[in-house]
Amino acid sequence: MLTTLSTAYTDTRAADLAWTLGREPLPALAVLDLELGGAKLQMRLLGASHQVILEEEGGSCSETVACIPGSSTPLPLGVAERVGDWGYEFAACVETLSACSFAGRAQELLALVADHPNSLAGTFPGSPHAFTAMLAQRREGQVHWRTWHAYPQEGQLVVTRTRVGVRNPVGASLHPCG
């Protein structure tokens, strides 16, 4: 689902993004509730990026990647933690692109998520390439989601991948930019 968000673009620098696990739901501009093989997943677009809330038998998990006033946890390259009975893995990278490459990549990503049933994307006023997008799926007993946070004024795209589940497939890569 692709929507235009009616709010000011508040997370205007990739370097301002922070990551937190376990945060309560924040006010959202757009929400998509999904059922993925017994797991309830809520994707939330915030004025300052994204939040994903996962509930499944055995527990719940909340991931927030956003500009959070007073946060001292910068966006990590990778995290692996236990959340109840689950393994939680997160990876992030920043792609820096030329203006032409950025526009093409933005169009490609928005086309990918626009009509996908397990996606939520929002464009911000002022630039067709200022957006936050999320795409979720269930594979091999785990819930996976990817996100993209676009900063056209910097030519930067923040890409994240998350995997939550009881077991991790041997040899499966989580690196978002590779």
C-alpha cells in the first residue's frame, strides 16, 4: 500500500536515525495490520520513520527506527538478541547515491512496494523521492521485514532487514545491502 503522508518531513538526515527494541507504540501516520502464518504484524509509518510490532504465540517484539528526541542509541550496523523465546536479528546500511541514481532507485523501490499486499509505504510532501517503505513476509518459520528510508537531499537511502523467529537458517545472510 502506497500513501502520501500529510505531515512535515521530520527525519531529514540519515545520521539522525536511531534504533530501539521494545518501545511502546508511537503515534502513526499510517498503519497496516497483517496476518503472516499465525503471526500478527503491525507496520507503522511515523512522522519520524517506522515502527513494527510483532505478536505471535510465545511473545511480542517491537522495533522502532526513527529520529527519537533524546535517544542515545544510533542506528547499528547489526544486532542479534534474544527476545523471549525468539532470536531477533537486525542489520542496517546506508547507500549514498548520485542524484540520478537516487531517483531511479527510489522509483524502483516505490514500484516494488506500491501494490504488494504485505507492504506499506508513504511519501512525504515536498519530494516524490522522500519516503519510508516496509515490506514483510514469512519464510522458514520466521517473520522477516525490510525497510527503506529515503533522504533525497543527501542522496542517501537507509536500508534495514530484520528477522525474528525461533530458529535461524544456517548460512542465511541478513546484510541489507548485499
